[in-house]
Amino acid sequence: MQKDICEKYGLPVLPPEDMVAIALATLGKLPIYGTRISLPEGGTVSWFIHCGEHSSADDFYQAVHTEHLREMLPQVMNYLCLPAGARFIIDNEGYEDVWMEADSE
């Protein structure tokens, strides 16, 4: 399914790293937002995921092993192979929006 999402939007497949950054305090809220950045040199996380309202607090995101998302937030699993620069918004009613940031590499 992950490759199907990339194909649907005409985007290359880029498997995720072992860790993602997720705003644990927002779990259960909607919609669900995902942003993939270019992996910084020496970095281990390129995905940032939150639900509902975003916060600029330093501790908003926590590092979580990608495999834990299967239990915590299974809705996002199909989107994790989107390339750097990709963003998505989804909800539980079938809404889906996927796009590339204009300044992505």
C-alpha cells in the first residue's frame, strides 16, 4: 500500500527511517498531519507527525520507532514511503490530501 500512495500521486518511493517524530499528546485528535523533511546529515528522523493543532513547543514531538506506529497510529502507515518534501493530511472520514512543498529538494 505504501508504494500505491506514491504511485497515485506520481512520487518516488523512499522507505522511512527506523524512527519518526510524533506528537504523542495529540494522538486521538483529527485531522492527522505528516511532514517529511530531507534527512539532515547525521540525522535519524525525517517524518514529523501530529494530530489536530500544531505547537511550536520544543517538546511537541517525541521519537518513536516506526514499527510502533502500527499500533499507535495505523492510519499513517501507507504514507511513510512518500519522499522528502511530502506532506499529507488525512482523517477518519476518508479525507486525504498529499502534496510536495514548493521548496523541497
